[in-house]
Amino acid sequence: MTIEITGIKTDLMAAPADMIVTTVDDDHFFFFVTGGDKNLDAVHFYVSLDGELAFLGGTNLDADGKQNVRFDVPEVYRKPGAKYEVMIELYDRADDNPDNDAVILDEQFYTLTYK
């Protein structure tokens, strides 16, 4: 089964979207991971804004193959009128170096605009 990123959202109850317009007070965002592999119980993820690394982390995958993952946007990016291309990549290893023989499991692009 493949692992996929399904949209970003501003809170856990919101529907995942390809584009978000929000206020500069919003710094917590979520993306939803679906799918899974019985041999893979954790992934590492990178979030970049306009090509610049903004957040990295790792997460365990739930047994049902679904997981909400939180990431934060640093204050330096949260400016009125700022618009970013958000790239999220999932890797098969939980280390800080994706060039270290890591396999990209999924890569998605979204738009984040601050009003």
C-alpha cells in the first residue's frame, strides 16, 4: 500500500485542502497521511516554504494507516499578505538527512496565504 499526504488544514476538524488563507495568528497546521506498510511504522517529514526549510520532524504511523501530523510555521514567515508554496515530503527513515539513501514516499505542494 502506498503512503499519501492528503491536504493541509488549520485544525484537526477542518477538511484537508490544497490552499489555505488564514490570519497571521495561525501557526499550527496539519496534514493527513493515509496508507501504510506493515514494515514501516514511522516516517520523517520536511516542510518547506518557497523552497526554504521551515519545519522537519518524524511521526509514528497508526496501525490503521492513518495519521494527522502537526507542523508549525515559524513567526518570521507569518506576515500579512505573504503567500507561500508549501512542499511536504515524506521519507522512509527517521533521520535528518534525506540524502542518506532515504526513499521519498510522497511529495505534495500546497498554497498558504496569510491575510
